[in-house]
Amino acid sequence: MADAIPYVLFRDDSTGQVMIFAEPAEIITAHTRAQFFDALDRMEEAKRQGKWLAGYMAYEAGHLFEEKLASFAEENREIPLVCFGAFDAPATDGHPLGQPAQRLENREFLTEPKAAWNFEAYQERFDRLHQHLRLGDCYQANLTMPIHARWSGDPRAGFWSLIDRQPVKYGTLVDLGGPIILSRSPELFFRTDEDGWIETHPMKGTAKRGRDAAEDDEIIAAMLADEKTQAENRMIVDLLRNDISRITQVGTLDVPKLFEIESYPTLHQMVSHVQARLLPGISIRDILAALFPCGSITGAPKMRAMEILHELEDGPRDAYCGAIGMISPTGAMRFSVAIRTITLFEDGRAVFNVGGGIVFDSTAEAEYEECLLKARFAVGDRWIDR
């Protein structure tokens, strides 16, 4: 099914830069609560020994950082809670796994897409969530649903075939044994540098692309003037400022960009930037415990939103809405939010989720349409059964 060598591929479509990590010295995984914190300790130890780490953490790992939510993370899962390879170094340029791969099959990489919820099922959950918003239990929550499909062929060729549809900065393929993760994320979760600075780029607010440049300009102007879009984005900026303040030096927190619009082939997204200087001696576990999962895919207040979403969504999000990234021995790290992310199982099943932030004045019709719009990264404008 896959390349025989375990590897992780990162590609920034905006620059064409590819980074490959292949042939790990070890693969660190955790499928249970008991293994999870041991795995984080092993990652820290590998980093101390000069290793690079590359892999992903499932959304449900976020439950384990909070005693109140810990029972939500099911044991012995099909998708690990955490899965990282420890590597001596990134592969040198020209590694065969970093070369574009062509699909040889005549049919699409993903076929038979079917939304787990039809509109009525979505609306029923939306209405329950809206009741929580009316009661003030939360101000925003990111309701998501799975789309199931079949996949065939070479996952690496499938990964390259998705690039044309929607170029992004954080394209990733993780094949470390078990299910393969293909991610086409446009959203940075956080990055740190060797000087101890951390930044995050929360993305909240979506609109469809126009028919031409003039219509795009109008849509962008409307997004920038829209109070609902700004309020959604500001709520997540405030949440992330609060999360980041737990691990950073007082007086260093800054929001250098607020309400910028990034445009992709099928949609526009509103993005802000938050940055600060980390406290000395902060570990991988400290950073993840403070920030994970990203506020842009949970809601506000974060813990209550996560409880409500657990109650409304039928099963685990798994790799989707988790984080995918790399950690260097010097302490520089980069993680994307695992949105626009497909999980490929050995038996030909594929699953990817879509969702959006629901606030008080959202409507079920518009939000369901937005979910289907976001699915285009995977299936283009093909009909999604529901």
C-alpha cells in the first residue's frame, strides 16, 4: 500500500520547498492514556539526544491534558494519540520520496464521498449547539462532521494530485506505519525559533471565491467590514493570547497582524498573528499542554466548547484538528492545525472532516454549505452524497 520506508514529507506549495524525514531511528506512538505522557517524555529525550522529530498528534490528545476531559479519549484507538518518528536529520535535497509522483490510475484518488450527516442530521446538532450559545455556555464552537470515501493507488501520488486543487503552505504526508495522514492545511498552529519566540496564526472567517478579481475584491472588502467575521476571529485571537500567556514572558505578547485575508483557489480566510517570548526551560509537553488543541478548531471558552462538541459529534476527530509538525534538536518547532486532512486506512477507507465555527447569529444552512465548500480540497466540485 505504501512506500516501504517510514517517512514524513512536508511541502510548502507557496515556495515549492520540500522537507523529507525518512528512516526513523525509532517511532514513538501512544494508543492509550497510560502511554501518552511517556511518549511525550521520550520525544523530549530524543530531542535532547540531537534527534529531529516529525509526526502528528490526534485531537483527542488534548483531552488528556485536562483531568476533566481525560475520560473522553478512548483507549486502544485505530489512530494513535501521538505518532512521531525520531530522525537523525532531514534528508538531503533530491531524496526520491520528495520527488513529484504521478497518478497512473484513470480514476480519481478519492471516490464515493459521502457526508456522515445529511442536512437534517446537521441541523439537529446545530440546534442543540445553538441552545448552548443562547444559554451562554459558550460563545463559539467549531462543529465538525466526517466525510467518508474510498481511496486507491499510491498515497504519495495522491498527495501530489491534491496540490493542484488547493496550494497551501502546510502540505504534509505522514506514513509512519498504520493509517497514512495526508494534510493540506493552510493554518499554522504555532512555531517557535531558536531564540525562544513563539507565534501562532489563528484562522477564523471563511468566504467563497468570486468569479473574477473584481468580485474577489468586493468579497474581501465585505469580510473586512463584517462584524460577525471580525468577532469570530477576535474571539479566537483572545483565546490564543490567553493560552500563550501561560508559557511566555510578561510584556512580550503582541498581535502584529489582525484580520488579514488569505486567498486560496476555492475560498478566502481571515487570519491574525499572535507572538510572544517563551519562558526559559519550557518543554515540548509544556507548550502542548498550554496550547493544544488549537482554539480555532474548538471554540470559546475552550474547555466548555470541547465538552459540548464531544457530546454533539458522533466519534473521535482523530488526526483531524490535531497538529502535524516537526521539532528540531535546537528547539525550533513548527506545527500546522490538521484541518483539510485525510486519513487513509489499509482497507481502502478514507475519511476527512469538515466544519466551521458556529456563533450566535450563524445559520444551519450557511454553515452546512460552508462545510461542503471546505470539502473541495479533497474532491473538487464533485457531488458529495449525504
